[in-house]
Amino acid sequence: MTEAVETRIAQIVRSHDVVLFMKGTPLFPQCGFSSKAIAILEHLGVDYDSVDVLQDQEIRQGIKSFSDWPTIPQLYVKGEFVGGSDIMMEMYEAGELQAMMDEQGVAKAG
Ligand SMILES: N[C@@H](CCC(=O)N[C@@H](CS)C(=O)NCC(=O)O)C(=O)O
Ligand code: FES
């Protein structure tokens, strides 16, 4: 990953409380894993942003080294990497994702 990409990614995760790196958009996810991640965020009712990695190959590859995580989607909360869709689902079912959002003071959507 070039320094420029690293800087871009750092800037993205710093400037959004909750951001999902995904394939496609929240309205039109282009993969079931990304769709699942969006469904979880919608259930939580938090304000979130998303980055479509299919529109940017540098980000698509760069985010994997940035997080040291090999796949998309990837969730970041307050600049910290949380996980992919499996981890999100496990945390959601255990009530841990909601708890984390509350602790971090993440805003509700709406
Ligand atoms: N079990 C994974 C599923 C994600 C996954 O396997 N993603 C693949 C297919 S969408 C991926 O990102 N491959 C690398 C790529 O497409 O750049 C999760 O918890 O998120
Ligand atoms: S795009 Fe094929 S599994 Fe995600």
C-alpha cells in the first residue's frame, strides 16, 4: 500500500464515526456479505457512512493491509477496525455491537 492510499484511508476512518467499506452501496449492495453488514447497521439504527470499494481498486486492496484483514466488508467505529460481516453478526446477536456504539457515543440515524 502506498503512503498516499494509507493517508486517504486514515482520513476516511477518522472523519466518520461509523463507516463500512463495502461492495456496492447501502441501497444496492453488490455482495451478500456487504448486504448483511448493511442490514445489521440498519437494525442498529445508527448514522453511518459507506465506501464502495468496487469504485476504487486502491482502497479495495489498501484497506486489507490497513486493517490486516483480508476481506470486504469492513466496519470501522471511531477510527477503530471492528471486523467483517461474521464478526458484526456475532457481536450484534450478543448485544455487543449496540453496546459498543452506545459506549462510543455514536449518533442514532434520523
Ligand atoms: N466471512 C467474511 C466474508 C467476506 C468475504 O469473504 N469477502 C470476500 C468476497 S466479497 C472478499 O472480500 N474478497 C476479496 C475481494 O473481493 O477483494 C466476513 O465475515 O465478512
Ligand atoms: S462479491 Fe462474490 S462473495 Fe462477495
